[in-house]
Amino acid sequence: MNDLLIVCEAKLNLNQQPGTIEARVTSWGPREGADGRRFNYQAEGFADWAKEFEAMGRPLPMFVNHSADAIPVGEWMHFEFDDTGMTASGRLYTNTTQGSDLYNVMRESPAMFGGVSVGAYAETYQMVNADGEPDQSDEAYFQITKGGLREVSVVMYPNNPEACVSKLEYFRPDGSANLKILEQSLRDAGLSKSDAVAAASTFKKVLEQRDVVQIPNEIAPNQSDSDAEATILAALEQRELLQTLSNRLRK
């Protein structure tokens, strides 16, 4: 049985609750890593493992830089296949020292630990060309025909330059906005740098107003009924806007 490391495109999403993580752990089809190794994976090679994993109900460990001898910093609980690759979801152990430290580093500097690398094993494999046909030349791609994953690590130096964390949570624990993450997410969505900066700045102002907008418990003595009603409606409208923006960001 062959063990190997696969570095893949990743997306970290911590919007749901602190430590929640999502990653694109591998893509189907031919590709070449930064170290020159070639892979051509297809969903069929991981199908049996995926079914066994779901049936077993035991999470897959998450390590840092494949330090399998260390205590895991998190776990992967669910894997999904689509037409382009495999996606995993799990959580960092934010209540442990190692998990909390990694969580904070990834939020402060996504480029520091910006990749995901997969520790895979192959029960059977073959060498193929880009079209998936058998090939024994030096240009052939390694393809797992039956295998699975032993662990998925967060790494500092991914083999694939494009394997990077692309999204972190937008809010810090104190409720303040993380503009760098928000700006990057807007850039990823197709906005120009200037538009992303402007949009993030506007959103920050809206969030700051959230903390000072209060529905008045009492009407000021010099305030008319119509003025008081307008104040209440404005507060409600602003809260509705904030909720709408928050929901869109979570999608």
C-alpha cells in the first residue's frame, strides 16, 4: 500500500462558528505540482473509502504540516464529491493550545498557513496519461484506482502554488470587522481592488453604527410622536439591512 501527500486547492470558511473549516481537498483530472509530481485523480478511486468513512462515523484527523506524531489540531467530519473534485468540512480545536494558536495565525495572516495538503494512500494505482489511458512514460500521471485519505493537514508551504486559503471569517471574536479578510473575499468575488476597499470601508461604517443604533425605550420630552416613530423605523430598517448583509456574506 502506497502512502503519499497531495496538496490541493483549499478554502477556509469560519463563518458559522469559531473554528469551522471547509476545504477543496482535491480536484479531478490531470495536474502537476510545484515539485514536478503528476496526479490524475478521479472520483471512482476514492468512492469506496468515502462510503466507509461516512458509515464509520469517526472524524479524520487534521494536523499541521503532516505532523502525524503530534496531537491533532482539528478534525474533518464530512466529505462531498462533485464534478470537479472533493470538498471537506470540519473544525479546528479552538479550545486547545495548538488548535487555538493555528486558528489565530490563520485569521491574522491567511498567507502564512494558506494551504491544505492531503495524506492519501493507494491500495491499487496505475500510471496514465492526461486522458486517463495507461502510460508508462516519464510524462505519465499517478492515478489512485482504489484508496483513500489518512489525514488532511494545514500547511505553510503547499506543493501547489494555487492551493491557498481563500476565505476566513469576517468578524473577530469581539464583533469588529476584519477588513483584510472582507476585502480579499470581495476581490475573489470579482471586484476590483479599489471597489473592494471602498465596499469594505462602507460595511465597516454600517457595523459601527450597529452598536450605537438603539430602539428608544422612552420618547424624549421634546420629541413629537411622528419623530419618535421615524426614529424607531430607522433603527429597525438599519437592523434589517445588517441582517441582510450578514446573511449574504455567509453564503
